[in-house]
Amino acid sequence: MALTSEQLEIRAMAREFAAGEIRPHVEAWDAHRALPEAIFGKLAELGFLGLRAPEDHGGLELDLVTALLAVEALSWGDASVGLTAAIHNGPVTRALVAFGSPGQRDTWLPKLASGEAIGAFALSEEEAGSDPSALACAAHPSGDGWTLSGEKRWVTNGERAGLLLVFARTGEGRDGISAFLVDRSQPGIEVVGRERTLGLSASESITLRFQDLALSGDALLGAQGEGWKVASDALVVGRLMVAAQSLGVAEAAFEHSLRYAGEREQFGTPLSGFGAIQEKLAGMAQRIAQSRALLQQVAGEVESGELVQGGSFPRSLPARAAMSKVAASETAMWVADEAVQIFGGYGYMRDYPVEKLMRDAKGTEIYEGTNEVLRWLVARDAIREAGEG
Ligand SMILES: Cc1cc2nc3c(=O)[nH]c(=O)nc-3n(C[C@H](O)[C@H](O)[C@H](O)COP(=O)(O)OP(=O)(O)OC[C@H]3O[C@@H](n4cnc5c(N)ncnc54)[C@H](O)[C@@H]3O)c2cc1C
């Protein structure tokens, strides 16, 4: 798919930003397990926190393919920055744009686009990960509003967020789940803990507790009982954002490998002269290109609402997005693993960049739906399509 001049421009701008403002600090952020406040201001200044928000709400209103190119470039800089941007511009912004009332959109979209409020997506719980229909966090009607109680686990951006998109039980079963816009600054939201993660160390993975938190009636996003629909819709975009994040990690690992293989000599020749290393480099280039092509195709389908017809491929957008996330995250993990191998003993050391990329890549196979569960979704869709003839 040929990119337009605007898409190339945005990608170049994001790469330049990542090279100048992110990459020089990555090691320190990883070691300190935090992103500095200043980076959010800089991201907002260039519009990276309003990639998908409408222009009349202060956003760039980019088409999905372009927004994904920006997220990929930011993730090439650092996967923690990429994850923060992916959740914020992905499921949180998407849910507001698709399901928000005019008042909710007017309140929150300008804050998200300007970086005044960072968005977080709070679906998972201790006992409800791959099966969020088992969630227990509950909202009870109270006067004109609601009272929210329960815990959410692994909330990315959970501590610094200004807006939490929280999914809570308002009835039985899947139709008993509702989505709520929770102002993070209101009292009554307790940070129970922060996870120590394998990778993505600068990104926050937070457990939040709500204890009889009072919400206004206007906090309900979409209709009561529509939470499953809101989450499923938001996760289509969210999973494509994770795919873009994965490609940023893979691209970084590939570039480091190319450079190192050209510089490091053994047996009197650069590593890049060995067939075994060339095979790895070729595999990296091929898998990245394949995953990127699939991502851009599916993003185009989401944007236009038109699916590629024919063949026995899954034809629902959730399955297409799931397939793209699985492909890109496995590319990231495989490429990062090969990069560590190409670096040899140095690859295993913290002093070189590729071990971090391998740690970061692993997360993409797990969040926003594990790859096992997403494969299940893809297979169910394909089987249904085949059955329908
Ligand atoms: C870094 C990080 C950031 C995260 N950020 C967020 C966030 O911002 N918001 C949020 O809501 N959540 C977030 N999560 C949570 C994440 O989405 C869950 O961890 C994930 O959905 C898996 O749930 P679980 O950990 O409970 O694993 P489980 O559901 O217990 O699964 C354990 C294993 O069993 C497999 N499995 C489960 N069911 C099936 C099945 N039907 N078929 C085959 N295999 C199956 C899984 O694939 C996995 O391998 C984050 C997680 C991480 C690691």
C-alpha cells in the first residue's frame, strides 16, 4: 500500500521526535521505571496525544493508517511511550468518539488531545483477564448517578491518568456490563500497587481500588448494559495500536542488528558476511514487511468499513484486528530474540539496547487479549464464515 505524502510527513515527524526527544533518555527511563512529566507536554505539543480526536475538539483527526504510523515511530523510540500513546489514542479516544454524548465529547476530547488528561482503559481484574465477562467491579444506581466499588488490575497509565474508562457490572452476564468515564482527580480512587514488570518498565501498570466512589449520571458512556459493545469496539482500534507498537519494537531491533552485524568482526569478517546471520536479517525484514502490510490493510478496512472479500479469511473486523495484533506481536518477539542472538554475549547485557527490546516485545503478546485468545477469536470467525458458505 503506497503511503500518501501526508502519511510520510507524519511518520517522519514522529521518527524525528522519537530520535531527538525519546531515544537519548530510554535507558534512564527504563532504569527509573518512569516517564518524566515533560515528555507528555512535548507529545501533546506535536499532536501525538490527539492523533484520532476530531479537529473541532483539538485533535489531528488522522486517518487510522496515519495514526498507526505515528504510534509505530514513537514505539521505535521507546515501547513504554508507545504503549502510553497507544492506549490513550486507541481504545480511550475511540470509545469517546464512538459512544460519547455531545457533552462527554466536549468535556473530555479537548483534555485528551491537549494532554491535560491522559487516558487509561480499566477492564482487567484479578479474576477476570482473558474472560472480562467475569468482572466483579460493580456500579449501583445512587440518586441521579452511580456508586462504583471494586478493583482494576494492570491499568496502564493508571497513576498519571486524568480519565479512566472503567468497565463495571450493572447487572447479570455480558449485558450487565456498563462503561463509565471516571475523573481520576476525584477523591476515593486508591492506588493499591504498581507491578514490577519484565519490560515496558517506564510504563505504569497499576492496581486501582474504588470504594463507594460517587459518579454522576453523566459518567455512563453509552447506554446501561452496553459496556461489552463499547469494549469490543474500542479493542478493535486498541489491538491495531498494539500491532503498531510491536512493529516499532521490531523495526528498532532490526536496525540495531543491521548496524551491529556490519560493525562486529569475527573470523576476520563482519558478521553480516555470514550466511547464518544474513538469513536472520532476511527473516526480520520479511516478517516486519508482512506484518506491516497486514496492519495497513486491516486499518484501511476499519477506516472504510469495507472488508476484503473472498477466500476463507475471517471477515469480521474484530477477527481481522486480532489477526493483525497476533502477527505483529509475534514478529516483534521473534525479531527481538534474533537481535539478541546476533549481538551474541553483548546482546544479553544491559549495556546494549536489544535485551530491553526483547523484554518490551513480550508484553505485546499478552495485553489487549493474549495471542491464544485472539487466535481463538480468529478461528471462530473463520469457522463461522466457512459454515455460512
Ligand atoms: C504490561 C501490561 C499492561 C496491561 N495493561 C492493561 C490495561 O491498560 N487495561 C486492562 O484492562 N488490562 C491490561 N492488562 C491486562 C491484560 O490485558 C491481561 O493480562 C490479559 O488479558 C490476560 O489476562 P490474565 O493475565 O488474567 O491471563 P489469563 O486469562 O489467566 O490467561 C493465562 C493463560 O491462559 C491462556 N488462556 C486463557 N483463556 C484461554 C482460552 N480460552 N484458550 C486458550 N488459552 C487461554 C492465556 O492465553 C494465557 O496464556 C495489561 C497486562 C500487561 C502485562
